Amino acid sequence: MSVLQVGLGERSYPITIEQGCLQGIATNLGATHSASRYCIITDDNVSGLYGEQLQEAIRSAGMDCDLLVFPHGEAHKHLVTVGLLLSQAAQKGLDRRSMIIALGGGVSGDIAGFVAATYMRGVPFIQIPTSLLAQVDSSVGGKTGVDIPEGKNLVGAFHQPLAVYIDPDVLSTLPRREYINGLAEVIKHGIIKDADYFQMLGEKFDQVMALDPEVLGELIQVSCRIKAEVVAADEQESNTRRILNFGHTIGHAVEAASDFQILHGFAVAIGMVACARISVLKGILGNDKLAAIISMIKRYGLPTEVPEDLDRDRIKSYLLTDKKRIGSKTSYILAVDIGEVIITEEVSDEEIDAVIGL
């Protein structure tokens, strides 16, 4: 078992990484996170795999527990879904001492966290991520929220969980494509903060793809450590935390322009290559490092180019409503080396056009 700490003073919380820990959460819940009532929020894919099982385990331990289920997928990460869940929470009788359990991938964590942040002006919640993407990235840091037609994650709140429980064993039921989807965020952590980690991903490729338990545990631990350190330094993304958005500005635009047919990690992979290419255009990143980034992303089965049939003008329109935009300027994260990035607003339309193929 590995336990990391997200250091936020009185609101600090542990990230527990342990094989099989999902099985024991119910028995420890009352002692570690007492609540008047528990409410699991998950999607219709995860509900049958783990949601009903966890609900029954909590009830068997003598505690009240509800299960709220919504349709899976980014296309359902919107205010209508949140509104329905909030109404259901009220109908179930949840009060200020109730606790939300976010169970599932990144979409479930974002939605359940936002419900917890807004129900009765905020109730406690814990994260139990079941996808690799959620385990290594979105479950840590307290970002919650939903999409609106104008852009991705434009409505939300910072609401930190009381704890994060990561069980690598659940990844055995994750579709292969979703596993690869999460690896984009893993590669991102190496590029932005840890060159040795990036190198390890190359050296242990076979073990990573085979879900080797020891290597998978190491991968989740290092990514969570990187994310936790960045969040502790800048909780509300006023400065340093923005480096976690490497590849996300263009990636989110690609994802939205595809009507969310392109998975988040796949879109971020495209965005990371685009930003690395901008870095080369600006003369701050060598072609050899760009080649290494592209090679790693391709090796892990992720895309590197904007699909030919995707509307470039639509991509650019989403860039104009990116949540990181202030006034007429949008922040971009550019690589100066593998393991080091900078934050800049000095990216021209011509540079964007060049890397998205307009």
C-alpha cells in the first residue's frame, strides 16, 4: 500500500493506492469518514461493475447508502445531468452530513464532485476512480464541473475530496482504448515535470501495456505525486498549476469540435504534439525532443495529428472560449525540454494555424 498526501493545510487529504482496496472501503468508511448517509454517484457502465456491489457492502456494514446513476460519456457531462442528480439527492433525503462517493472515470468524478460542491452549498465527498485517466489525474486536485455548448469545463467549482482511494485491480475491466486514453496524462506528467519518468515509460513499455501490477502501481504513484505536488503549490490554478494543462488548450478544442467523439486523452495527445511543435517554431525546443515526444505518444497508440475531417475553424472558435482565456489572451503551456515547460500567452494565430493544419 502507498499513501500520498495532498498538502492543503486543514484541507489536506490522503491518496491511498492499494490493490484490492475497493473491497475494504465499506468496512472502514464509518470509522474514517462518518456520515449520516452515503450516496454513490456513477455512470451506467460502472454501476453494474462496482456501484451496486459497493452499495450493498456499505449497507451490509449497517449504513444507509443510495446509488444514483447517469448515462455514461462526456456528452452527458452537462448541467441537465447535474440538475437531475441534485433533485434525486434531495428526494433521497440527503442532508449536510451526508457524503457523496464519486465512483468511476473522469466524467463521473467531475459530475459527482460538482454535485457535492453545490448540494446544500457543499457536502463532503470522496473519490474512487476506476479509469486510469481518473486515477492518475482527474481524481486528484479538487476540480469539478461540466461542459456547456460554448466550451468544455466552463462551469464548475474547486471542491477538494476528503480522500482518494485508488485500486489498480479495477483496471482489468477497463476497455483497452480507455486504458490507452489514460496513458496520455501519464506521458504528460513526464513531459512537464519528470524526464526520468518519461524515460521509464519508454523502458517499461511492455510492462505498462501488459498491466504489470508492480509497474502499474509505480506509474500511478509517480503521476499522483506529481499532480499532488503541483496542486499543493497552487490549488486554484492562479499560476504554477497551469502547467498541468499542457496539451489541454488545443486538446479540449479538438475534443469539443469532434462532438466528443475523440476521447479526452486522445485529444490531449494531439494537443501535446501541437504545443511541442509551437515550441520548436519559437526556437525553445529542439527537434530531437519533439521527435522523442511524438515517438512516445505514437508508441502508446495515441494520435499525433488533428484528424483531416475535423473543422479547423470550429477548433479555433473553441480556443476563443477556453476557460484559461483572459481578455484577448489564452495561456499555452510550451515545452523547453522533456521535464520542463513554461507558461506563455505569446502564441500567435499563425502558429496555431501552422500546427493544426489550417
